[in-house]
Amino acid sequence: MQQSQVFLVGGAVRDDMLGLPVHERDWVVVGATPEQMIEQGFRPVGRDFPVFLHPQSSEEYALARTERKAGIGYHGFTFNAAPDVTLEQDLARRDLTINAMARSHGGELVDPYRGQQDLKARVLRHVSDAFAEDPLRVLRVARFAARFHWLGFTIAAETLALMRQLSTPEELLALSPERIWKETEKALNEPDPQVYFETLEACGALPVLFPELAALRGVPQPAAHHPEIDTLTHQYLALKQAAVMALPSVARFAVLVHDLGKADTPEAEWPRHIAHEHRGGKHIKALCERLRVPTEHRTLGLLTATWHTHCHRALELRPETVWKLLRALDYPRRPQRLALFAAACEADARGRESFAEREYPQRQYLLGAAAASDNIDMSALRARGLEGKALGTAIERARIEAIREYQTQWRKSH
């Protein structure tokens, strides 16, 4: 295999040109057959088209290929990876111009679709009209918008128009739930995850993929607590705060879904949303079942929706109610869940217009109360001869008293 036949492609080229860290490198091989790759020690891993792992580095090497639309959805394609496929043909099938650049081993940039120009202009632009053949690209572009928003990237108008064209139930719902969730979870971890959902809303994909979120648009909230008024705008602001706080995706997901119950508030009750905490559960369950969301994401999402207003009022709660909240979160068996829950509630509280810098002592208070509830003398309780249900009741009372003492000290010092 000639060295000139191997090219670094895609994200590694793009990120290097942006001055960003390169975490993984992908290669394209032009003019080779699967048999030649295997003879040189490469390990085949591709199912739909020939992809191989390098025998030493384990980096991915894919044969140059073209693709043609042959059906509905992400899998509706036929591929050609013959040795006569050129590098330019391989790059042409890629989604965005900034992802359609390659570099030879000698360092020469191959940029047939003006990716470097769009990189400098901070534009996300499709390579060709073949973009509209793959509905997954709607989610991918939205994710790249979330990744590079902080650098000033915007989506080209003509690309957004193609995304709108693709955002039909027939196309988007042909994607597997696993693919949708994979892109969504990646987007949740980006610097501006809210931009992913804003982009899906802008191109009409949000009502198809996330109808529970789309239903929040136009639902008002009390201006005193939510100067942004609109509930979906609040969800976006809260999700941004979760990213600012560097929360993991499980907590960001909880922030995203915590107010879904407000969509069911009768208009006659607007802008108040009495008992919205309990109405959101069915929507979270429906979303999670449809997209096969991981169990811990679903669990924390449900708990945050149900209990977030308790966290906001934590400083006012009776010790018995604080313990009720801790028990609902399965503390102390899962102390990390409490930490994630409290952080998600803080993101909710800060995720309001002009509220980003507000103090949120409730988080520290709740974590402190939980720690206090752990500080009980188990041996003294057992020494009283208690066991079974009686011991459990005594432990609970001791925890509540410990929380009461903590509350008293907190109020004295604050």
C-alpha cells in the first residue's frame, strides 16, 4: 500500500485546524481491497462497509467509498468501496464541508469542498444535496451546532432548509431509537447542549423526536420567578446552566425533562402550575421508553421532576420532610444520586433570565443535612436490644433528630 493512498480525514483534520485537541484519528485508504488490508495485518470490524483496525495503533482505517440512497432512513443506503473510488468521491458523501477535508501523510491538505473557507467563516454547510438523503444528519448538524456554538459557528441557511426537508415523521422515525439517543446523549455533553434542541426546533424536528419538549413552547410561567416566561425557553436556559456547572449527562437529562408536566396545566390556571411535579412522570416515561434511554437517566429524571420544588424549598422544610426527600432519592444507599439531584435543581434555579449568578444555598444545605443523617450511633441503638422493624423505626427517628440539630445550627450560622 503506497503511503500516498492513506489520508487522515474528518474530525481530526477539522479540530487540528481549529486549534482544538484531537482525541481520535480516522483514516481513509484509497485504491485497496479488503484482502490487501487483511494481508497487511489490519483487523476487519465494519459490518455495512469495509472498516479495519490498524494492527499497532488500533485506529480506524476505512476503504474509500461512495453511497447511494436506496430506501427510507439511516440504513436505506447501498455502498461501493471498490479500489477505483477516489478520495474526492469519498469526501463528497460526508455531511459538512468542515468534515470533508483530508490530509496526506506529507501534510498536504485536500479540500475539494471549501471546508477551510467555511471553517474560517464559522459556518456549518452541507457538502452536497446528497445531505438530504440521510435523516441522521439532522441530528448530527444540531450536535455540531451545540459543540461549536461557543466558537461562533452558525448553520448555513441552505443547510437549515435541507434539514427542514428531512424533518418529517417518515424520515426521522425511520431512525432507530438507539441512533437518536446516541446523538442526543453526545449533544447533552457538548458545551452548549441547549443549542442542539434549539436547532431541532428551528428545523421542525423537535415535535417529531421530542414532542414532550415541543409541547412546552408557549406555556407561560409566573414572571416573578421566571422572567423568561416561556417554559421551553426556561428548559434551554437551565440546560445551559447544567453545562456551565459541568454536570454529567445523567444530570443534564434530568434538567431537560424536569418541567415536562407544565405542558398539561389547564390554560385557565396559567401562569401557575400546581402539581406539575407529578404530571411530568408520564411524559418522561414515554420519552425514555421511545428512545430507550438508560435506566439511571430515566430514574434521575423522574426523581428530579417529582422533587425539585422540595429542593428549592429545602431551607423551609421540616426535618421529617427532608428525610422523606432523602429516602425517596434512596439515600444513603446511593449518595451520588443525591449530589446529582441537588446539582440539577441548582441548574433549574439558575436557568432563568437574569438568575444565572444567584446564590443557591439549598444545594449545600441538603447535602449537609444528608451527611448529618449519617452521623448517628448505630451501636447505641442495637445496645437497646432493638431489631427488625423496631430498629428500623428507631434509626429513622435518629436520622430525623440529627437533621433537626443540623437545621438548628444552620439557621444560627446563616
